[in-house]
Amino acid sequence: MNEEIREHYMNAGAIAAEARDATIEKVKPGVRYIDIVHLVEHIIHEKGARPAFPVNISVNSIAAHFTPLDDDNQVFQEGDLVKIDVGVHVEGYIADTALTLEVDTDNNSSLIQASAEALNEAIQLVKPGVSPSTIGKKVEKTITKYSMKPIDNLTGHSMRRYNLHAGLSIPNVAAGRFQRKIHEDDVIAIEPFATNGGGRVFSRGNSNIYRLIHSTINRGMREARTKLVFNKLYKEFKTLPFAYRWCTPILGTVDTALQRLQYHGLITHYPQLIEVHKGLVSQKEHTVIVTKEGCDVTTLGKAERG
């Protein structure tokens, strides 16, 4: 990895950490989800970067994949367990990070600590030649120590330029099917999810999050209107996930445009991921760059850096 690319990754990580940690004192009862999203996205843009995906606000049994619309008046309630997942890119080089906050109560500190400790343990294992299943085994062992369950059908992931999920998966359980070992210069998001529920998620409900599907087939689009819409969105987002609310300034009539893209198979929607037994879910995530001897964490906040 050349120094310029590495600098982009580190810069994206620093901005993501700052935006993530700005939410810690702001998530309070009565505060709207969308106000937290606007805060995070304002910081990202102010620092000269771009969101790599919409800020995810996932509450209680929702593990991932929800971002509010601009007119969404949902507010945090006392006792909510809130996952805030932030993505930032600088010239397409991505940082992905998340934390879990409990709103004005302290009833689920063990659940929050389970995912946090599992992440720390996982990071200590990262180096070239390590199997992802070895990391998953450590994550599982750490979470079960707290009498919680890891979510076995959610994984961390490698990232490349403008590619949030680049092929390598980092499981949260011991899993022999993850065969490719970690290489130097891999950029990996590690994200242990812990739950007091059943340990799996299912897909249901609208998230307001989409992603374009770009392939050689798409270049042969014959319908002019569809091609125009696709090209406008691709210019803005490439194949990174984007929010419904981001489309209004670009497309005007958003519903019709997105429906047309879905009809032609040019866009995918991310459904909400919900714990199967409606258990509470915690998440902690950092992005790392794999080095010769270990890894560098790009998304450490000030408190974590000491």
C-alpha cells in the first residue's frame, strides 16, 4: 500500500472516529434519530470527507440497516440500546466504525462490554496468515464468557476503494467455511455483535438504504430515462450504499426513479436486520489495516488512544 492511499485510509478513520464519538453525549431521551444522523454527517462533510454509507441508527433488537428519513420523528427512549454505525470515505478509501450506547440507564453494561471486549481480543489476533475463523473463534469465546451469544450470521468484512464489502468475511463465531487467510495491506472492518437473544438475525422492513448494482450488463441499458437516473446516482455514490433522503436533490421524484431502477435490477435495498428472538443487540466496530507484524487501527477515538 503506498503512502498516499494509507494516508487516505487513516484520515477517513480519524474523521469517522470523531463523528462517531460526537454522538456519545448527544443520544438522550427525546432526541430525534435524524438529529443524530445530521450531526454525524455534518462533521464528515465539514472535515472534507464523504459518508461511505448512511449513518445507521439501530435500536434494541434491530442489529443493523436503518437510517431515518428527514421527516422521521422517532426519538430515543430511556433504556434504549442504540447502535450507531458510521462510514467515511476519502477519495473512496473507507473507514467503518460503530459503538453501542444505552440511553440514561445502565441495565445492559455486560452486553455492551461483551462486544467491546470481543473486538479488542479480535484486533490482537490480526496479522498476515491468520484465518478469519480463528478470529471468529476468539470473538465467540469472549462473548459467551458474558453469558451472551454472538450473532452467527453477521460478519465483519474487507474493504477496497469504493467497495464496502470486498469479499473477505470476518465471522463472529468459529466457522470453517471462511478459508482465505488475512494478507498484509488488507483493510478490514471487524464488528462483533452480541445479543441476549437467539444469536441470529432475519431480514425484514424498510431501511431507507440502497446500493447501485454496477456491471457490464448495465452499460447496455436502452431506456434513456433509466440510464440517466442510474448515471446520476452512480456519479454521486459509485457502488457505495446511499440513503433515500440523499436522492431528493439529485432526482426530484425519488420513489418513481428508485422503482424504475429496482424493476430493471439495477439497485438493491438493504432490509433491516432484526434479532430472531427480539433480543437486545450490541455492536462495536473498528477498521484496521493489516501490517507485516499485526495491524493499525484507523478508527480509534481520543479516549482509546489515551
